[in-house]
Amino acid sequence: MTAPARRLPAAGPGVAPVGPGAAPSSGPGADPLVRALEAALPGRVTARVVDRLTYARDASPYRVVPRAVARPATVADVQALLAVARAERVPLTFRAAGTSLSGQAVGPGVVVDLARGWKGARALDGGARVVAEPGVIGGRLNALLRPLGRRIGPDPASLDACMLGGIVSNDASGMCCGTRDGSYRTLEAARVVLACGAALDLGDPGADERLRAARPDVHAGLADLRRRVLADADLAARIDRKYRIKNTTGYGLRALVDFERPADALLRLLVGAEGTLAFLAELTLRTVPEPPDALTALLGFADLRAAAEAVDALDRAGARAVELLDRACLRAVAGQPGAPAWLEDLPPGGAALLCEWGLPGPGGAEDAAAVARRIDAALAGLPVVAPIE
């Protein structure tokens, strides 16, 4: 369901007027916030109505008109923006590609656009790790890693448009990464800027002491939260249980269980924090193998229960992705060129599983035919309604 478009906000506390009578973006009549931003980032701030309306939307149905848009180019620029935000008591919303479907890239204060810069990226250790800035598109990172037989773990559907800052900040995952290869498991280090303006390298061996020196309250608070969680056996068990399945809602409380040092916990809390805990200036991720080819199969079942119960066997057979398709979805493609004929005969409550396996390259232990035979043997007992191809 698409939410109705919101009306432009009226002028008032924290909201600049929009329209012919709007205050200019510079000069004596300008919004004081805009004047302060322009003083901090000359030439990198806009409060034109057309720009504010452009950044009032992302890929979600929401519409929130910001007071200004800023385009920092360096960590020092971000620190200057944070100083203005603290002085003016105005929130910053960091925005990369703006592909979010949930409104994370819009806000009423200052939208901080990272999409035009922050493009640095390099592979390390033969592609085993990658270091990149938040404005790098995920697909371009994979293009950098592909000749090395690697890729980043997260694989959201918008990978060829979304950027690394948003992938990590929103814990975007996708079909193949599951709970093993997402940002939480593969993030190794990050250069960040805290709200106070302190810049930290959370991958540095001395990061914990630097966090204690820069923000003793944050350091102590994280340590206290960990003690409180571990002291409550039921709560600790619940957190462990919740994160055994894919869970990207809210702050990643598992970091309080998994990591003893506050700096290590903070690094992982940044995953899925939607930019609320720190600005991510540079990220280091462990990469995962990328097989050069893939094998797919569409398995039909008489009902949803039978399809769901087959997932365990598919997992044991090494499937790296399994997607459930219900009857309504399958009806939309039945009869189309290339669609299996059996789709038209599927019972009203039928379902299907679309599966993918990675295939080794030349010289691997198995060739494609051998992999297919091994998978067929593993799936032989499934109650499918048509032969597996």
C-alpha cells in the first residue's frame, strides 16, 4: 500500500518555509541554519526549493522535506557538519544511493548526500578483504573482486544501485548471504566519526582505549549494557535465539553478547543502526568466495507445508539460496515462454522453491555434471510434483 503524499510542512520551529516567500539560501534573510552550514562547508550546501524537494524522497513511499542538503567531501567536512548540527540542534540524515524502501534516507533536518563522492575502494590480501568508502556501489565492489574469485557477503536485490554505506547501515542482506555472510559477520573494521566529532578507527588495536578517552560515557555504557544482558540468562538466551535466524530489525543487540570490548561491540552495533550511532567513513569487510557459475532448479510442491519442509534437505544439499514462490506468484508466469509446463497443472494451494547452487570453475574437484548428480541424489526423496531439472 502506498502512503498518501504528505503536505509540504508549514514554516515553524525547525522547518524552513517553502515557496515564493521562502527565505533565501544566503544573505541577511537566510535561514540561520543554512548560513551556519555554508560557513562550515562553502559551496557544498544547498537550500534551493528544487533540491530540498528532490531529497524529500527516497525509494520508499515517504516524503519528508529537509531544511538543507549538504555534500561533504572529507572527514573534516563531516566533523564540521556535526558541529553545526549540535549547535543548531538539528538532525543529520546520511544518505548514500537512497534505495531504501523504508525511509531511512529522508529526514526533516539536513540530508547529507554521500552519493557524489566517497568512491575509494581497494582489495586486500588477494581479495580476501576489501576496503571501501560509503559511496561505492555494491555491484562495483563485486566487479573489483570478481577477477579474484571473491565478492562481498551481502547481496541485496538493489546491489547494482545501492552503496556500501547504506548496505552496512541498513544491514541489507539478500537471498544468498543468510545469517553467515551479512555485514555483521563480515565487517572487520571501520573508520567512523561519532556525534561528538571524534574520529576513530574501530579496527585499530588501540580502538578501545581511544573510545574510552573520546567518549568515556559511551565506553562505560556499552560495558554496563553487556553486564546487564549477561546477568539476565533469559534475555541472553532470547537474543541468541533471535539472531540464529535473519533479524535486521532494531539495533543489533547480539553485539553485546558476542564481544567483550566496547569498541568491538560498537563496531558491530553500527550494522543496521541506520546512521544513528556514527558516520561510516571507511569500511573493511571480509569477502566470500564467488563460484564462476551457478546451477538452478525450480521445484514444485502440492502445498506450502511440503515446500517448507523440503528446505532442510536443500540446505544439506548445499543450496546457497532458496526462495519460496506461492501459487499466486507462479500463476503470473504460467504459460509464458520458458516457464515449465507443470506450472499450469499445479494445485490451487501449490508452491515452488527456486534454488541455486554455486558451481566450481575449471579444475575444481567436481564438474557441473557431477555436482548435478550429487544434488539429484540428495533431493531424491522430496515430494515434488514434477521431475527435478
